[in-house]
Amino acid sequence: MTAPSTAPAPPSPGRGPSPGRGGRWIQEWDPEDETFWQEKGERIARRNLLFSVLSEHIGFSVWTMWSVLVLFMGPEYGLTPADKFLLTSVVTLVGAVVRVPYTFAVAIFGGRNWTVVSAAMLLIPTIAAFTVMEPGTSFSTFLLVGLLAGVGGGNFASSMTNINAFFPLRKKGWALGLNAGGGNIGVPVIQLAALAIIGASGGPRVLLGIYIPLILVAAVLAALFMDNLENVRNDTGAAKDAARDGHTWIMAFLYIGTFGSFIGYSFAFGQVLTNQFGRTPLQAAYLTFIGPLLGSLIRPLGGWLADRYGGARISLYNYVGMGVATAVLVYASMRQTLALFVPVFVVLFVLSGLGNGSTFKMIPGIFHAKALARGLRGEDAAAYGRRLSGASMGLIGAVGALGGVGINMAFRQSFLSYGSGTGAFVAFLVWYAACFVVTWSVYLRRPAGRTAASEATMERKPQLGYAEV
């Protein structure tokens, strides 16, 4: 398996998009060159960002569509609450796993070409769900079709890898936050659409029928307006280097706490409201979209704050907030206090979105810091950082999404054992505490000259810390 590299070609920034190899290819790309960036790079990067967001947005909607389809599935479908949690868990699982090959697909096919293909592939799970969504369908069939919906989760990984290559280091936090946040909004949008359809007494096939033409539009627009970068090419060593680097797995652990929470709660919130608090599907739908919407909108702010104050610091404070909110949820769950439970759950969504932006900004910063510790400077350091951060993003995104599987399985077991979600919230509280400890001990506690990067290269000990990543 190969991994993407974003090492730039020799600077000659005058070249723009050109046809060839079956699509629009930009032969040379150097976003760290300020003149190139001001003259044409920023315009091209923003255009690709816009249509990347659209495709990823639809991908998130398709990935999470079962979080709302289960609300349509009343007693006539013959599914227990445990069945529904299992169904949403397998959808999340597949979405996490496919993020790894989707990351490498950008280097193999080109960012624009793969966006077209991955968007078109969303038709498969949508049409399949449209076909089987009726009472009398077996649970095993629903599971199989749910597995297909997981491909929507892969769009995030390829989109983030692609956009990471377009923007200079100083703007990555904002760009990656906007790209991911715009994609994340696909979660509340499909929930809002479900609310409107349920309120109008419509069925699940109406919801699915709306998304089929939207998928086609996203694929066509990507084909017309996006570009491939020639210098994002296969690098057989990048994947191995990223997988061997301890920071890849540390950041994956931290991303479980933020994105794993966001996607897991997005799937589970409606089911908790219906199973624990006795809300009807319509009543649950009135509430479930609020948290994912605010969490998505605030993700770019998390990236911007990380650009300004350092991702590690923002992430650390964010885990404190998530821990406090979760402790309140334990209380509200035990007391069955819906009036407290819902707003605090929404706050937890907001914090997960903020943390998504700050933790993902840390990734290119960490590898850039390691490049400086190796003695690299200027474009050489930037190229090294892009190479490893691009390769690691798929791995980190995949492991982080597995947190969503864990959250749904934790809720399933909690309801089976205790009849409520209280036990699951206690487990989540412990996880956030662990994320706080890891962030502080690895990226904030170590004095300058004793960072992981400098220890990994003992021949050099620059005054470099990770507090600013």
C-alpha cells in the first residue's frame, strides 16, 4: 500500500491547471511561496476547498443517514433498541475502516478524480436503502445495507488529505477546520430533513429520494471545478513512516475523544431520547439536529484558535470542558432530568466540534516541528511536514472514527445492563480524563529541548516545544 506525499516539485509557480491523465492536473504547486499564493494559489485552493466541502458534506449525510432512518423504524419493523444500536455501530465501523484506503486514493487517482468517484459511489448505499426500507425486511438485510452506507465516512479522509496539500502551514488550521466542519454539517442537515419529512407524515424513502440527485450534483461539480495536484504522488515510505511514528497513534487516541464523540453521539442521541426519556421519533427529531449543527459550525473556530494559540493548549482546555459536561450528564441521566440532559448534551457536541478543529490542526504542526528538530528549514521542513501529516491523517481519522463505534456499543451495553445510558457516560468521562493527561504530558509538560521530536533525533536538540502545535 502506498501513501500520499505532498513534497513540491521544483518551484515554478506560474503553471496552473492543465489537462492530462484523464483530468485537470496542476503540474507545480508551492503554497509556501508567498508570491505564488497571492497571485493564484489562494484562488485555486479556495475553489477546490468549496467543492471538496460539498462532496464531503453529502458523504457525511449518507454515512449518518441510519441515525435518522432508525427513527422511522417503529414496532412494525420488529427491531429492539439493542438491534438499532448494533446497526448504527456497524455503519460507523465501516466508515472508520474505509478512511485508510480513501487517504491513499488521492495519491493514486488525484484529488479531483477521486472526489468524483467517491461522490458517485454514494449512490450505491442510498439506492440500496431506498429499495429495502420497509417493514418485513430482515435485520440481516438492514445490517448489510448499513455496511454499504459506511463508504460515506471515507470521503472525510480523502478530502482532508487533498485539502491539506493545497494550503500553506499557516492557514491549515482554518482550511482543514472549514473543510471538516462543512462536511460535518451533513449530519444535522440530514436530521433536519428527516424532521421535516416526519412532521409532514412522509416516509423514509422520501428522504432517500431527495439525496439521490444531490449526490449526482456533487459529483458533476467536482468534475467541472476541482483540480488534481501532480506533486501529491505515491510515496512508498510515507505510510510506513507515519505508522511507525508514535505521534500518529497519540493523535489518533486524542481524536477518538473529539471526533469519536461527535460521530458517536450523532448516531446515538436520538435513540437515547426515545429509549431512555420516552420521546417519540418526531419529538426526538426536533432535538437531535441541534448538537451536530453547532458542533459542525464551531469546528473551523477550533482550527482558528489552534492557529492562534496552539492546538495543544486549546485541546487541553477542551477536554476539561468535555469532562465537566459529561459529569453533569451522568447526574441528569441518573435523575432522568430531560430539561438538563438536552442542553448539556448540546454543549458536549459543541466542545467535541471545537476539539475536532484543534486536534486536527496539531497534526501538521507536530510533523513540522519534527522536521525542524531534524535540522530542516524553510520549504524542506514544510515538505517533510506535509508528507507525513498527509499520510497520517487517514490513520488518525480512521482510528478516531472508531470512537463512534465504541460510543454506540457502550450505549448498547449500558441499556442492556442498566436500562439507561448512565453507565456509558461514566466510561466516557474516564476517557476524557485520559485524553487530558495525554495532551498535557506529551505536548505541554515537556520542557524545551526534551520534546519527542528532539529525543528522536539525538544529534540535534533545538529549543523547540509542542505547545504551539
